[in-house]
Amino acid sequence: MRIKYNGKASCFFYSEGSKIAAELYLPEQGIQNAPTILLCHGFAGVKELLLPAFAEYFAKAGFVAMTFDYRGFGESEGEAGRLVPRLQIEDIKNAISFLTQRSEVDAEKIGLWGTSFGGANVMVAASEDPRVKALSVQLTFADGERVVTEAMTAEEKAKFLSTLERMQQKKEKTGKEMMVPIAKVLTDEQSKAFYQEYANNFSALNIKIPFLTVAETMKHKPVDVLARVSSPILITGASDDGVNPIAESHALYEVANEPKELLVIDGATHYEVYHGEYFDKAVAKQVEWFKRYL
């Protein structure tokens, strides 16, 4: 049966006092109690960038889908640019609470979809929140420290960690910290090229974030909690991912509980999965997964 896509509607919810901007993508006018997918964007992203194609695809497949801006990003309230995984995970949980109150949503059939940094976030959220009934993560990582420092020599890593420690001590002593454009914390060539392409079209990307966000990323290790996730999980990786190498997807798959599946998009880089034939392959599998488990 062909589902009629009914468009999107702006909405908002609150997360620990901050007003969070969101978009609902609806499959049918007047729909009630539909299975629902909450989409969580990647590092310093916004809901208008990369996610709409996935959300629309899910809505056309019969799901309610919702995207949102984490606090401090996009149209949401909060300290601009403050990226703390623990706070973003709380935003995800509060988004789930908001969805359970919507008449369009079946509160017993809520799944999480996360890409890149958002994939790491949703795995931690699912380990803590039994309301999550299915998971799809893509292009994400198992261990943030490994991703950040893997290319460094032992000497380079020690020097880097020492620098972060001095910056943390300065922040604790003076309350001041180094704020830098997002581009300054991007180390891989794929992300640098992507940012250069999209920064001019998305003003929300032209903000400064704390350099200590790197330290927050290094502490983010969803592999440590994945064994506590009981929800079915689909892990999608790209063979030529220069941001979160495919080895990270394999590491997650090894730890995840059944039912689980690993989809590797051969020949794709990190950002190529968001469009074209690689997008088609990834999203078709993700829809099949959510239909099976929601």
C-alpha cells in the first residue's frame, strides 16, 4: 500500500528548562498511534542538515519521524555550542517523553536512529531507557578516544592529552576556555571538505564551540554500555569512512546483543551515505529493520 506523505510540522519540547526545536514528519493526515522514529544528528549538526531525506523516507514508509536540535544548537535554547554528550543524551530522553504524549505516536513503538556522533548518543540513551524498542545507528563510533587519537604516535598522544588537561585546569580555575570555530576541531579530510561545502548555506554551523569538546568526545565510549542494550540494533558502516572508520562498526557489532545486524556500504565515504545510491541502500535496510521490530 502506498503511504501518503503529509508533510512536516514544527513543534518544540523542553529539556531541563531549555526549549528544544523539533520537526515532526507525518505519514497520513489524522494518523493515530503510529510507530515512531526519533532521528538524532551528528557532531554539531542541525535538524535541517542531512536528516530530512531520512525522515521523509521513514514517513513515506508509514512511520512518524521527528528531528530536533540539541540544546545549544540550531533553533534550540541553551548555551550556544556547548556539546556535552551527557546533556545530549538527556535531550534524547526528553524527546522520547514528548513523543509519548503525542496522539500520532504509539508510545510502545518508539525507535531511535542516530548518525555519527548521534549514533553514539542513542546507544547510551537506549542502555538507560527501556522505552526504546529498536535502534538503527550509522557511521558512528565505539570508542571516542580511539577515533580521536588512533593516528597519533605515543608521544603525540601524551602531548595532546597534556594540553587538554592544562586547558581543563584553566577552565576550572578561571572559568574561561578556548572557543573555536567548528572547523578548528575537525581533523579528518572528509569532515573538512563537508564543512566547507555546507557552512555557507547553514548559518547555524558558523558558531564557536569549546575546544574541550574534543575531551568530551574522547570520554564518549558507547561500546562500554552496549551490552546493556536489549533493543534490536542495526549498525550501518561505510567501508571508506574517514571520520569513524569501519573498524568502529565492527567493534560495536561484536559487543551488541542479538538481534543485531551489520550493514557495510562498500565503496562509500562517511558523507556519501547521505545521498544517492548509498543513501538508497542504507535507508531501505533501515526501514525494513524498523518495520520488523517496531
